[in-house]
Amino acid sequence: MDEAELESRLLDIIPNLNHDQVVDLSLYLAFEVKCNSKAVWQALENSSLEALHLLTLKQVCQLEWAAT
């Protein structure tokens, strides 16, 4: 799977994820895949902001770590 196809699939999937899955996907993309797609990270940020009230402190820290 090439990067453009991966980006397209992720952009379709991310809005439908729950808050736990957003955190796990962020960590996976940051440390395993090393994704540098601005659109994907913006979609992850938007999803995490919508669910911010559901996140634990640990999950917020994990998102911050993945994003940096």
C-alpha cells in the first residue's frame, strides 16, 4: 500500500473512531509507521478535540507525545 492510499483510507476511518482508538492509532502512526501526512494529523487532532472530555490524563499525554 502506498502512502497516498494509506492517507485516503485513514482520512475515511479516523472520524469514525472512538477516543481510545484515536490514541492508539496516533501512537502507532507516530512510532511504527512514522506518518508525516499533515491531513492525517489534522484529522486525528480534530477527532481528539471532539472527544477531549472523554480522555484520561494519560491519554492526553500520549496524544501530545505522538503529535510531537
